[in-house]
Amino acid sequence: MNKSTTFLFFLALTIVSSVQATYFGNGMKIGEVDQDSAIIWTRLTANAGFNMQGHMWIEYEVPPERNRKEYASRMPEGATLNDMAFSMPGIEGEVRLIYWPNDDTSKIVQKDWAPVNPDKDHTTQIQIDGLKPNTHYEIVLASRNTDGKLGASVTGEFKTAPKVNQEEEVTFTVVTCHDFIRRDDLVNGHNIYPSMARMVKPDFMVHAGDIEYYDKPDPWARNAELARHKWNRIFALPYQVDFYRQFASYFIKDDHETLKNDAWPGQNYGDLTWEQGLAIYREQVPMGEKTYRTIRWGKDVQIWMVEGRDFRSPNTMEDGPGKSIWGEEQKAWLFNSMKTSDASFKMLISPTPIVGPDRGSKNDNHANEGFTWEGDQVREFLSTLDNAFVLCGDRHWQYATVHPETGVREFSAGSGSDLHAGGFKYSLRTEAHKFLRIEGGFLSVNVQREDGVPQVTFTHHDVDGNPVNIEKFASK
């Protein structure tokens, strides 16, 4: 959709809000798609669109005696969270999933009505099995309230992965670093979403972390209720709603949507505990048993998505063999599965950099001094693999780099908006940088065969989808 169409769509939903009982104000997320299965996430809401007439947050500086260099947020006197601007309250009810291959309506499958869970922010996740590989599917989600009154419905679509031995062109995108207050369009959301849908049309997308920022203002999400409020409003933005209902997506979490900047296990953020942060993440995105996993897309593409928060050592710990970001079990799984894969191209998608280079002031990733031991181990391993690449989130600038000692290549997707770009300087550019751009956008990856030889093309795009850097490699 273009801006005007999206706004009219959003307005129409708002107008009908007085006559429906239940709504899909957060649309759906279609996740964990492989050759024969998927997970459909949704949430029932009391309104079709977010509160456009609500109160703004009031900020006040934390008293000096608390020794905190941050601000706190409060609501106006007498206001509730649902009275705040862009709020999207949930509601009890049930949903029904209907789906079919888009070329065969005789194979319609209708699932039973399933309740959303009020204890999990009125969300539900519906597992689909028995799908056909390399097939487009259509989806309809219907809703009804606790009295059985039918409410709104929403449509969606996605494509399943090709068979492991199938030679098939695959295109996917990688995004990172989304903050509601730093969105491009105040009403519609982040421009990268219609840009990806219009100009790339990916088979799937990977969100490489920093999906939202609890530790940024309006409000500072220092408890579970405010954390959920931030999820609800960013995924009610029309650009986001429209994109996620059309494309399969995989989610990786990082620090800001787990707890706070550079977080590790055992910490709190105000009243928000580490355990609450982990649980809220799992409730807000489609997710299987483990948050680290690998997915095969045909003969030529395999992606690995790693978990960078759950198993890490404290950043303050002295570096050495005992200090880890991934933990020994995950690292052993990663090394073994990448080594034994016969995919033409192996894509490690990390929520934090492995090559960098990063700023000297940071100490939270494999490109930083504080994790040198494991960083060297990971880079050395990757250098033993043919056609392996690192795609990373976390950094608010786009780059393509080559590690000077091992030759490992890394592509940073860059922040989700221009407003969110920064944190690096062109004066810090090194010989490792083949490309550097301190603005927002996304990364696309295309794999196809030319004269029988698998080829991969990495393209950095600006927020409007225009290519700003292209690098192409043939399978060795």
C-alpha cells in the first residue's frame, strides 16, 4: 500500500470500530515457516486502530539522589494506560484460523475456535502442520467475543520453504533497530516496510533484534505493563500491520526488547525482571521451542539465527575461555550444524556484530575487546567454511566488512529509520570496511543460479528501498 491508501485503510478500520465486537488491531505475524509448518501469531484488541486522541506522556527527571542518568515517564492525573496516545488495549475472545493453498480452494482447512490468553496480553499462537513445500498459502483469521458475537477478520498470505534438494531462487530481507518514537511516518510507521513489500517482495524477512526499546522514553518501560504497551503500539502501526500479514518472518531478540541496553541474565530494569522480559518476548512473537534455530530454504540457502542474551556471561567478567555470549550448548550446536550443512550458502544471522569493527566504548559483542577470546574462536571457525556469511543487527549504521585476519565477511542491516541512525563516524572507517553508510534502511539477500552456479547478491537499501550498495559472490 502507498501512504494515502494505508491511511484510508486505517481510517476505515477506525470508523467501523463502533459496530464490531473484537478486532485484530495488531494484525498477525506468520513465523517459523519451514517446508511443512508455520506458527500464526495474533492478538485480539478492543479497537481496530490505536488511540489517536490520547494523552501524551509526561517526563520528569529522576531525582539526583537516585544517581540515574535517565528520565521516567508518567501519565496525566487520573489517566489510565488505555487513555494514552497510541494505546491498543486487548480484549478477551476467540479466533479461528482458515487457510488454503492459493491455487486450490478445495483444500481449505478450518481450525477450531481458540481463545486468546488474557494472561499473555490477549495473544495466541496457532501451529499449522502438513503444509506443502514451496507453496503460497492464503489465511483468514476470524474473531468472536466471549458471547459468541462475530467480530472483525483479517487476511494474510505466506510462502513455505522449498524442499532441501530443490534448486529455487530465494530472496529475503534483514532489518533491525526499531524504536516507536524514531519512526519515519508518525501515523503509518517505518518506511522500510512498504519499501520491502513493493521493491523486494521477499520470500521471508528476519528481524535481527532491538524490535522495541524498553529503555527509551515515552514511556520508559520499567514494568511488564509498559513493556507490553510498547509492543502493542509499534505493531499497530499500519505499515507494520500490512507487511507482517503478507510475508513470513523470523524474530531474534537482543537487549532492548529483553530488558535494557547491554543486558545479561539476572538483571532487572526497574520492576521489570529478567524472567518477565524473556516471557514477554515469547508471548509477542511466533516462536517454537528454542530461540536459536536453523531453517533450510531449498538447496542453496540455509540460515542460522542465534540467541545472544539467554546464555551470556556478564559483560563485566574477565575475558577468557569461560566467558561466552552464546553458551557452550548453543555454540556446539551452531558449529556442528554449520559444518555438516551442504547448503550452497550458509548465512549466520546474529543480533550483534561478530566482525565489526565497533566503537571502542562498547563491550557487548564479539567485535568488542571484552569478548575477544570467543570472538576469535567464532571467526576462526567461520573462516573454515566455504560460502559462509554473517548478517547482523544491533548497529545503527550500514556496513559491509571483511575481517583482516580471517577473511570473514559481515553485512550490517542498519537501523530501521534514518532518525535512528548514528553511533559511528566516517572518520572511524578502516580498511575492513568495503562499504559504510550511517543512515537507515535494510539488507536484502538474493540467491539464484546462473549457468548452474549458485550466486548470492547482498544489497543494502535506504529506507525507501533504493539500492545503495551491491555485492555479489559465486559459490566456491
